[in-house]
Amino acid sequence: MGEPFTVKNLDAYHAWPVKHRHWSFEVIEDESHRLWVNTHHLRLFHAAFPSDKELRSLHRSSLVYAKDVKTHYVAERTMAIELRKRKNHRDTSDLLRFLDWFERNVAQVAARKRRNTQLEEAHAQRLHHAQKQQSYGPTRVFHLEARPAPADWKPWAHEQALAFGSYLASFWRGERNLFLTLFVGLLVGRIPNWFLAVLLPASLDWTVSYRRVMWAFALVVPIALLCAVVFSVGMTRSTRRAWGLAGGKLWASTVYLLVIPLGPWIFLTHYDDEMLAYWWASVRGTYEPISVYADPHLGRIVVKGAMELGSAEALEKELDKNPRFTLVQLESPGGKVIEGLRMAQVVTAHKLDTVALEGCFSACTFVLAAGADRYIGPDAAIGFHRSGTRYGPVGDGWSETDHQIAQYYQDRGVDAGFIAKALTPSIRGIWVAPHADMLSAGYANRMWSQRKPGY
């Protein structure tokens, strides 16, 4: 725990009593004009002030123990800290008045003495330095009251920025410890994720801001490539440097072989060729998410093609231009879940009927289920499977998206057994439901031959 600074007697200190209202306090001051206050008197003033044992544990470097009087003295700053901790007690006003009084009448006087002492010492050093040098010009006069002009912060900030940049560049040059380089490299690998998190917050609706999504994914690719190169080069150079250490060729090479695949992984996890194709088509002005048009001869809205980003917006625009049509015909291999569900919301909001006369698979089934009346043509093939990506690992259970899809089907009145069958195949499989099963389960409610007149 340690002991406080001990003195045999107080001859080297200037001691005097100070009085605040009806309380008296003994204060001692050393030759540097630092102040200490008698701890016994502080406890008489405020009973909750820590004991000497507690002070030795918490602030042993701020205590002085005088052997001749067997008394502890605590530094003025430590006294203020401990008293302010206890200002929630009922005697808060007494504490604050005492601290304000002590600061104005005792502490500030000592602080002025300390500043004057420092100025005198600095002045003596300047005079001593001037006497050591041969001066042929007029003698420079130093005034005690002079203060150095405040330095401009801009050069300091520039210097610190250069130092920080040089420190970061040392990782690129491989001048740092291998494990520290690995840690910094992992932070660098997170930069593309932070970039996407800023550009694509969780609250962003991709079906509306799909062009922003395309640009975000296009911009993150060069950032991810740069981060992957920085990680790989820094690790390679740091590993070569570690070879010069004892046993470095073995352990450094092992670490390097284990972690260097993270370099390409940083890039590949953010490279989406499909999204880049969408972005490039958008830049050229040729991007078309899905074919949506009104057929006046058939008297309906026709939706054909894959449901990519912007499909729901295209459907809504076409419906706004043709409000008299109440039937949507679907022919689609599916597409993105988020667009399929958003298109289903558009159909439900407009209280439209839906029909599938040919193929309607994957996300297209969401839109078909959204109709007020849902028609099935005699040659229609309706295919179901779980969500996912065809290029990644496929799990056996339902994902969070699959549970969302199941809840959507259930809200549309579809039987639970049918939903279980529909979400059994993985993204790489398909279940083409029999027409009779869809009608009995409530997924569809009419055959196309039973369509209402008036279309």
C-alpha cells in the first residue's frame, strides 16, 4: 500500500492556522509554496472526510506525515477532490462555501507565489545562459511579468498529422511488430464495411434508393482493393522483417500463411459483379429492372422478367399511369426477395387481382399471393424454394428471411403445411406446386377459366 512522504518535524515548513466561520484548520507550506491541510481538522469540519488509512490507500503521494506532531497533512487539491465527492450530503452548502473561501483566500495566494518562483527561476536560467555566451550587441532585458506569446495551433496540428501519417506508413513499410501489423491490418480490412454502413444505413429502403445502393457498391470495390493490397503488402514486409529475429522464419512464416488469405478475402467479400453490372448499366442509361407495361387489348398490367432493384418502383409508376386496370399478369423467374415483397405491397395497396399463365417462380410467388383474387392458368408453373444465394453455402434450416416469407404467406391466408413444403427446397432447388394443392391451401383461389368478366 505504501507510506506517505514523512518528515521528522515541521521546521522546513511554514505553518499557520486559518479560520473559516467557527472552524479552524492548520495549513503548512513548503519552500515551493505547495499547501497541505491537517486531516484531523478536516474531519472535525466534515465527519465523512476519509481516514488517514483510506487516504494512504487512495492518495499516498498527496500526504505528508510529520513525526514530531504525529499528524497527517493532505494536499489542497486532494482535499478539494474528496470534499466534492461528498457534496450530496445535507451539508452541501457548507462544503461549497468552504471550498470557495479556501480557493480565494489561501490557494490562490500560494498559486501566485508558485508562478512568481517559476518566473524567477526561468529568469535566472536565461541570465546564466546569456553570461556563458559572448554578447556583442545590446543586452537583452527580461521582464518577470512578460509572458510568451501563445503559439499558433495550425503548425502543431500539421506536425501531429505528419507524425501520425508517418506512423501509419511504417506499417506499409513493414517496420512494426508482426502481430501489431496484423491488428492494424484487420482494422484496415473493416474500412469497406464502415464505408457501406455510412452510405447504406439500416433504415434505407433499397427498393426506393436503389441507385444509391448501386453507387455505394461500385465505390466500395476500389476501397476494398486498396485495403486488401495494404494488408497483404504490410504483412509480407513485416514477415520478412521478423525472419531476422530468433526463430522468426518458423513462427513468422506460420502466422503469415495462416492470415495472408484475409487479403483477397477483404476484396472478394465486397466485389459483387451483379451489382457492378447494374451500376454500369445505370451509368450508361440502359438499366431496366423489369418489364412492366399496360396491355390495352388484354386489359391488364403485364410484368415480365427478373425482379431486380427498382422493380417495385417501375410497377408503381405504371399503375399510377393506368389506374383503370385491376389485374396484374406475372411471368417471372423471380429475383430479389426485397423487391418481390415490395411489389406485393404495391399490389395489395392498390387492391389488384393477380394471375400467372406461364411461369412464376421464387420472388414472383410473393406478388401472385398479394392479389385480392389469385388466378392460376391451365399451363401455369408456380415454383417455390427458400431464400439465399446460389454462390454461397446453403444451410438446411430456415434463415431469418425465410421466416419473414413464411409469415407473409401466412398473413395471406396460406395453409401452414403448404408453407412448409414451399420452403423446403434450398435456393438451388425448386418445388412446382400442383394446382389442386395451391387451391386447397388458399395460396390461389380461382382458376383462370373462372375469371371475373370485365377485363
